[in-house]
Amino acid sequence: MKVSLIHGPNLNLLGQREAEFYGRESFDDINRRIKQYGQDRGIEVRIFQSNHEGEIIDAIQDARIWADAIVINPAAYTHYSYAIRDALTAARLPAVEVHISNIHAREEFRRHSVISPVVAGQIVGMGPFGYLLALDAVQFLVEQSHR
């Protein structure tokens, strides 16, 4: 199984910014843990990060060619990027949205996701562990679709 894991803007600064929301674990350490977790479960995880909306859309479109599923943390784009939402819809792959912090317990503008209606589920507030839960979720979704 192959999963495209997409990180949105500023997530490359994990471990360096707003530790009260995002923790102290570095971006590279989180990605290493995700890759190892996937490998232990027979999942090839390709990780991509961009601060640019168009590059995220390109990564989603590219995933249509090779991936079985998508795990995405759109970061700030969660709240207003209809273009990312449309790309996820067009990809027609099982997808799970992840947020390290609990976006529903933060500022009002962060509480709405334009992405969540077009993905299978949303995992919020579980810190970096949420990415591992998302891998389990997409693996389950892909296995169920092949039954």
C-alpha cells in the first residue's frame, strides 16, 4: 500500500513554533516516526511539504497516479482553500485530514474546515500521533474498498 502524506504551510517549522499547540518534536523527527510506523505496517509513505497552495494541489494530483490514499494536514489552507478541496475531490482516493492541535478548541476562524466534507474523516488534537492514526485509518479504508 502507498500513501501520500501532505503537510501544508509552516509545518516544516514544527518543533520551533508555538510549542503549546504543536509540541516540541521536530518536523524531521515526526516524519521519521511516520515513515517507520508505515513501514512496520507494510505502507510506503511518501512525505511532501509545501508553503504554496499550487504545489499542494500538484502533489494531490500526482498522488492520483501512484497512491492508494492521502493523509493531509492542510494547515491554514484548511479554512479557505476550495482549490485543495477540489483537488481532493478529483483525486477520488480515500483521504484523512489531520491537525496536530484541536482546531475546534482554538480561535473561531480555525474551527471551520472546507476540507472535511470531502475526506473520509478528520483527526484533530492528538499531536503528531494523529498522523499514525490516519495511516491506520486509510489502511482500513483501502482494505475495506477491496472487499
